[in-house]
Amino acid sequence: ASDSVVLQAWLWKKSRFLKQWRRRWVVLTWSYLATFKDQNGKRATDIFLPSVISNVGSSGLERQSRVFCIMVDSREIFFVCEDEREKRTWMRAICNTLHVAVP
């Protein structure tokens, strides 16, 4: 099924306007990447479709080993993982699942 879960975990996401780090339940399916305020979230705080994600990588201003970002409409969206291994897992999963390029 296109909405079956590929990967899910608590990550930190930088907010769009206030640029604050917020803990989010992040869910990757074969159709989208979504963030929620809690694990049983019925309403996503963000939904990113493959068509709007141009790439995923460690690039950008946040050069910490646990940080990755996705490019959405020429805007960088940052996520922080528990460790570098989890970061690589998320980046690989997003690229493979949503067919997104790595710069």
C-alpha cells in the first residue's frame, strides 16, 4: 500500500517561522514524509510529497553530524536524529522510498 509506514521515529525539526527546534513524530511512507506532534497524531503538522522534495542531504547551515535536511520549494527543512547512524538511515530511506536525489 502506498501509505504503509517505511520508517517512523521521534526527531527534532526546525520550525519554519520561529526557527525553534521542536520534537516531532516523523513518519515516512511510500507516498509522503509527515510530521506529527504525537505518536497517535491524526493531523500532521507537515506533509511533504515526493513532488516537492528536490533533494535530501547533510548540506546547509546546520553542519552537525546528526542533522539532515530536505529541500522543499528551495527551502531547507532541518531534522536532528539521535546519532549519525540514524541520520544515514533516514536519508537513505527518504531517497529510496520517495525517489529523491542526493546532491
